[in-house]
Amino acid sequence: RSLIEVPSTLRMLQSTESGIYEVTVRNLRYTGTEIRNLPFVSEITISQIYRHGHFIKPSGDTAIELNDRLIFTGSKEHAPLIRQALGRLNTI
């Protein structure tokens, strides 16, 4: 149903150049960073954040938290690198 309401989503799903991805944030470097300040924000669109058992609709001023699950769209070229950067377990 939502694909009918948002036809661009269907076009994106059928595209061979982009896809929908999920990553759990484990990299402390990005925690506390607002979405608008992520270094790769121009390469992706974060559509949902799953945080503490609830989905939230993010905006540019939404800060990323440790263990957030980000649902995002992006190119098949850039998405693996972004998932690796956000999901990298570290201590800063």
C-alpha cells in the first residue's frame, strides 16, 4: 500500500543502482551526531530509526544514538562503506 502512495519508493526498489539497507550503530564516533552533520549524509536518506523498541521518523537535527538501527536508502556503491563505518564496534 505504501508503495502505491509513494511511487518513487517503487522506482527506487526497482533501480539497479540503489537499495534499502539497515545498520545498527556501534561506532561511538557517530553517536551524538545530528543526521545533518554525518559526513556521508549526501549519499543516503535515513527513513526510519528503530530506537528502544520504537520506530521514529528522523529529521536533520535527530542525533544518532548507540545501538540505533538505521533504515536508509542509498547507492549500492556507497551503502556497504557507510554500513561498515556506522557498524564498526570501537571505543572512540
